[in-house]
Amino acid sequence: MFPVPGKLEIKNLAVEVGGVRVLHNIHLTVPPGEVHVLVGPNGSGKTSLLATIAGYPQYRVVSGSISYDGTDLLPLGLTERARLGIGLLEQRPPTINGVKLRLLLDYIGGDDPERKRFIEDLIKETDHAHLVDRNIHEDLSGGEIKKAGLLLLLARQPHFAMMDEPDSGVDMDSITLLCQLMNRLLSPEREHPAKRRTGLIITHSDVILGRVSTDKAHVMIDGRVLCGGNPRIIMKKIRESGFDSCVDCLHQGE
Ligand SMILES: Nc1ncnc2c1ncn2[C@@H]1O[C@H](COP(=O)(O)OP(=O)(O)OP(=O)(O)O)[C@@H](O)[C@H]1O
Ligand SMILES: [Mg+2]
């Protein structure tokens, strides 16, 4: 079941949603097996970027390209991209009334005994049995929604895993479990922790960075990826001086 880590490559991407240009001239590469972090102020376009990669049709690509493992994603719809192994834990996963989480997990397990066993073990180990008989995300607390969403993402075993603020609204005790799940997703072979899935995580805090190994952070402001570098150094700088320091730092380089 080990995934095939591929390279995500975005070139010169511009995107409109609701008739408004939200992403401008984005260049971003996540090499195979690396996990990158996307940070930026509210409304800067982080979720829009992940939704565009996943293939949500309301995000209209005006120019540029997105490829994964050499495959051009733009001609592919949401479902085809999911089949290719592109996975997303959404910032606000939708409620699906009348569909229990168990039904979706059974569907994901399909006829594959190994995957079915993996999903059952996952439910037991994470103590999530109480969530699987609930309708998907309906009346779940904020933290439970993130846990259920991450369980679904893990069950799918995507080749490329995107997570949009997996830690927001999650209490400090549950963060431990959440980070364990994230590590399990990103480093699926316990004996070979260096064998990693390709990933892209949005977060506003550095809680995850202390517990999940990440390779690079990118700063997004006003729909543009301004710079990238060591995640801990970038988060420290932002914590101390805010996002304005990123703009200043960039201008110094001009
Ligand atoms: N469907 C839509 N219709 C109109 N505007 C939209 C739509 N989706 C997003 N936007 C706008 O695009 C901009 C970027 O939103 P986005 O959700 O990508 O920001 P974000 O960086 O994820 O912010 P946050 O940190 O608050 O989650 C915002 O101004 C938002 O209002
Ligand atoms: Mg967002």
C-alpha cells in the first residue's frame, strides 16, 4: 500500500473564483516525498490554491499549469484527480446528511482485504468507533470534524496529501493524536520514516511544525507566493514581526 510520491509542480498559475482574481502568478514546487507548509494571512488565497489543485470547478484557472508526477491535472475533473491519488482534508469539510462515515469507509475499503483491515485497525487505534456511526460531519464538534476528515484522508491513502488547517479548533490533547495521524499519513512505513508521501499543509500555528517533520514553508500574501524557506525560521519571524516582515524582507531583496 506504500504510495508513489510524485512531484507537484505549479507554474505561473492565476485563478478566479466568483469573478474575482484570487491567485496571481503562483510558482510552487513540492519535490517527491517532501512535505511543505503554506502560511499567510486570512483571505490571502491559501484555501483557494488547495481547492484549485484538488479540482473544485468553481476555481477557474485563467493561466498557468499544475502537474502531479508529470501528469497535467488541469484537463482532469475532481474525481479523476482523486483517483490519481490527490487527497484533501478541507478547512471546512461539508456535512453529508444521511450518509454515515462507516458507509464511506466501507466504500473506500472496497474489495481490498488489506485496505479493509488497515481501516478497521485505524478506527480502533484512534478510538474513532464512536464517530463512524454518525452522519458525515453532521453535528460533530470542530475538533471531531478534523479528526473524522483526517481518518477519511488516511483511509484513502492518497499519493499527495493536502491538509487545510488540520489543527484549527483542536484542543491540545487531541493535537497529539492528530499529529500522530498526520505522521502516519506522511510517513506510512514505521521502519522507514524517511520514506515519505508528498504533502502540503496549511497552518496558522507552529504547533504542528514541532511534531510533524516538514521540509519548506511558503508565504502567501494577496494571492501571491512571496518567498519560501526553513519552516521554523519563517514561523518564528512571522510570530515575532507579523507578515509585514515578509513583505519588507522581500523588498530588501529587490
Ligand atoms: N467562492 C468564492 N466566491 C467569492 N470569493 C471567494 C470565494 N472563495 C474564496 N473567495 C475569496 O478569495 C479570497 C481568498 O480566500 P481563501 O479562502 O483562499 O483564503 P485563505 O488564505 O484560505 O484564508 P483563511 O486563512 O481565512 O482560511 C478571499 O477574499 C475570499 O473571500
Ligand atoms: Mg483558508
